[in-house]
Amino acid sequence: MEESSRERILEFLIGNIPAREFESWLYKDLELESRIGSDFHFDLMDIDYRDKNSDLIATKKLLGKHINPLELKNFKYLKVLEQAGWFHGRKTEQTIQNKKLKPELKNALDILSEFGGLELIIPYRADYWTPRNIIFPDTIERVCNGTKYGLDKSLICFAHIDDYNSALYVDEENNYYQLDDIANIDLFRFKGKKFSEMLQNVIGLDEQGNFELIGSSDRKLKNKG
């Protein structure tokens, strides 16, 4: 399929194109059917775009049949990054210049060199939830002593979630953690290793939570799971 047509369809599915505008494009583009195939074209034309949830209806109808779920998730993820001002190859100069940095500090600075100063905003539907935001500071602002959570290591904060209600941390092995920014009681660790998967999970692009509780500052928990 022509890339521009597929991208326009994906833009509609993630809510970046109004339903009536998308419907108008479907009817005006007389060559669309030949580019995307009759079956795909019929399924698009069969949707009631007057319905306020037409994008969700279309997603349910097309996902797994014409659109790969992973493709849609990655597309939305990249759009969130781009809308925040991120781009491939983005690097910022960090204030700490020391080649003998501790691994956990270097890992955090590597993240901030690419995302520092950005704010990712995920717009949820008004009747579902308030928007989620992730703020990456310009440089390191805080360090967490992991011993009170049963970890013999330091954790470095690299992002704040939901207007500083919680924060994201990284350790020397590039494990990612989430800690509430208010009470600092329960510490959760991301089960995977990839930064992009962790961020997608925090943003809410994955329905299943992938953070596990590993320690609490007011009670000892076994550091396994």
C-alpha cells in the first residue's frame, strides 16, 4: 500500500484526523480503492463516521485484519514523541562532563541526552481519564538510595509522571523503576529491558501493566519476582 495512504489511515485511528475530514477524503480520493485493495476500502466505507466513537469502531474493525496491532502502537508512540519535539538523532549537551561516571548516572544521562527538556502528553478521552504527561528534566535532579527498598544500589531519576505524582528511575544495569513522588513508599520495577517498551507501557499504549512491586520503604519485601 502507498505509504501516504496508510499513514493517513493510522493518523485517523489514533485520533489525529477528525472523522468527517477522514470520511471526506475516503469519498474524494477515487483511486484509494486501487491503492489499498477492495476489501480494505469496503471496510473503511462501511463505518459510520457520524458516530463520536468512529475512530474506536474503525480500530476494532481493522486491527488484526488490515492493520497490525504492533504497527499501530509503534506509530502512535512515535507520534507522541514527535509532537513533544523529539526527532531521530536528537541529542542535548549535558552539564556533567566526567568520563568516570558511575554506570547508573551515565545511563540516566544517556536518556536525558535524547529526551531532556521534553514533555510527552497522552490525550485520553474526556469521559475516560485526564491526560497523562511525562516530563524529562534537562539534567539529573535526584538520586534514590535503593537500600530502603531492598536494593543494594543507587537509582537515578530521569523523568516525572503526571505532574510529579511519580517518577521514573534507572540503575547501573539499565533496569527501569517507578516510584511515587509524594510518599516514596512503593518501588516498582519494569519487567522488560527495552526503554521504548517501558515508555510505551507508562504512556498507556499497553493495556497490561508490566511493573512489579519489588520493595517498600516501610516494610521489607523479597527482591525477587
